[in-house]
Amino acid sequence: MDIRDPIHGNIQVNDGERAVIESPYFRRLQRIKQLGFAYLVFPGAVHTRFLHSIGVMHLAGCAFDAVFKDATWLAGEDRGRLRQILRLAALCHDTGHAPLSHTSEALFPSIAALQIPHMRGADSPKQARHEHYTFKLLMDSSLTTVIERAFGPMGISPHHIAALLYGGITDADDAFIVSNRNLRGVLSSICSSEVDVDRMDYLLRDSYFSGVSYGKFDHDWLIGKLTYYETDEGALHLAIEDRALYTFDDFLLSRYHMFLMVYFHNKVECLDQMLKRFYEETPGFTVPAEPEAFLSFDDPAVFRALERGAKASRWARGILSGTPLSCVAERGWHGRTDDLNALESRLDDAGLDYVHVTSKGAVSKYRGRTEDECQIYVRIQPRLGAPRYQPLGEATKLFNRYADTTFMERTYVYAEDVAVVAGWVADLRDNPQLTLTVG
């Protein structure tokens, strides 16, 4: 089967992958927008996690072919099996995602309630994240049967797919050892790392559908220059050829700028916080741990809940009308230094409702992590002599230049309160002695 994609063109899908795509658990992603409330600001951003996941699968196959193009030791059935596991991990990585935004994960039960087999920490009382639901669906649902039936003859199990998405999946390494080399690390990095195919696809896709240019980069060149670094112990790590280092820098900055200009847009962030406030005042709205019941947890289900609660909840009415509160003060990047503490103290004293949002953006979410499996290398090829490998963080200056996390804090109020609050903001700017220190 071929799928026409506006980002990558014609994507080929084999019969087994088609069975997964046509399963109810994957079809659910057609009912979950990739960018949540962003479509209220960027009207074209109505794309879903369904086609995004298919795009990630396509890029994963391209990345595999690039990384192992010269690996003569990887041939035949092993090459086909590992490539297929990687494509399936990329395809299924978002199956457990919550609707609208990560805010909806606040409704998830504990990790222990999911009873995920073969996962380290499965008895944890901590709240589950969408990754945990993904593992549950892969390893203990009717999707498990679909995968086993389609790919069991190749020696592929749902256990192997989940292992590439989470290091805590136990007893899976044997499936990734070929010719005394362990490929689990390099394949996992293609799925989730500083240069993974998930963010490659969502940057290109989100940029396209939002109608902005910030997320564009030369993905063909970057993927084509992927390779691997082998340690003395036979562990394989993802690597980039030095000729693509500037392309990687552009890729990293594209993500950073998309966060600042699209993902952290003030109206989108406010609507997410309004949804959180709605959840907090709506007891009994929870997400079932049972996989079949989870199928109905999608964007329409949340909007139905908002409609049921609209009479009693001003937050619900605002979301349904697409009307976020008005941003009246902010501090953070670009030198904006409003005193939100003092302003919000006045709002509390006056009994006026408001929303406070803190957005955090970093050029890298992996920088500073020391786990060996997170390490990515740059293959430096001199004009003469053998290549050498250098950790990615040492090969680019971009990490140091953007070492600080970018913070943006905003205060929002209802439209009818803007005129009064504007005077308070002006007073605090003109008379800093009026500033109140609030912990």
C-alpha cells in the first residue's frame, strides 16, 4: 500500500504495517490533533498524530538505510528484521498519546494501575505518562495480537518494539545483537535522541501546516549523513558525519525557534492552562487503565466533557468559544520584566481570576544527561588518515551558546478586567517601590 503524504511524498507500507495502521489503536490517532489548540491561532494546524506517526516510520527506514549502508556484517534476515522493528517502533511511538495536549496526562492513573509486563518500575505509584500507555498497548492489548500475527514469523515481538522506545523494557538485548555487536543503542537513538526522526518529522510537518518557516531544515542531507560509532565492547551509537554538523545546528535551532514562536504561543499556552483548570474542577473525569476503554479517550471525548461542563465552568465556555484570556504582563526573553508576583498579589486581593503560565524552552533536552545510550558522536574525517569520533556536545558550539533555558512567564485575565489591570501594570512599572515581594 502507498500513502500520499504532503511532507514526504509517496510512503510505502507493507502488509504487516498496514494491519497495524488499520487497527483501532492506531486509528485513534486520527482523532488527536498534533498541535492541540494551536489550530485556533494557526488555522492550518489541524493535522493529526496519525499521519505524523506514518511520517516518522518513513524517516526511520531512511535513517536505518543511511546508518548501515556500509555495514557488510549486517545482511539478510537480520538487516530486514531490525529495520522492521525500528519502523514499527517509530510508527507506534505515539499510540498512547493523550488528546489535545500533554495537559490531559493529568487524568492518567498510576503506572502500577496499567500493569505493564516486562517493564522495570511497573509497580510505581507515580502518574503514568503517554509513553507508559504506549507500552501497555504494545505489550498487553489486542494490538499485541495484531503485531504478533503479522511479524511473529520474522522473529519480531511487541517486546522488541517497546524496547527501542524505553530503556526500562527488560530482557530484550538478545534481539539486537548481530555479529557480536549490540544495535539497541543506535536504533533507540534514531527513535529518541538529539537527532531523532520523531522531531525531524514534527518540525517539518508542524511548520508546513502552521504556515511558518521556523521548522524547516535540510532533513535529506542530515539523514543521509547519519552513521554509527562502535565501542570496544561492541555497542553501537548513533553518529553524524562532520559534513552535516552545520545542518544539525540548523535542525537544533529550528526546534528551538518553533518552541518560541509556535509551541509557546501565548494563546495556545493559555488554552492549555484553561484546560488544566477545567480538569481540576471536574472530579471523576479520569482515563481508564483498560486498553479497550482507552480507545475512546480522544479529542472529541474531551470536547464532549467540556460541553457537559460548560454551564458550570467558565474555563470550559472559554475553550469552546476559542477565547483565551488576555495576556496583560510577562517576563522572560526579549527583556520583558513585568513584576508578575506583585500583579498577581493585587489580583488575589481584588478577587479577580487569572491564569499564570510558565513556558520553558531549551535548545537541547538531552544536554547534560550522562547515560551511555544517549551519547551521540560526530565522525570527523580528515583529508588524510583515519577518522576519529568526538561526542556531539564537544563538536558543536551551539550547546554552550544556548546553554541557558529560555523562560517566559505570563499572566492572563478575563477581557472585562483588562482595563483595570492595565493601570496596575503601569503603576508597577512606573513606581517600582510599589512592588510586593511574593514567595
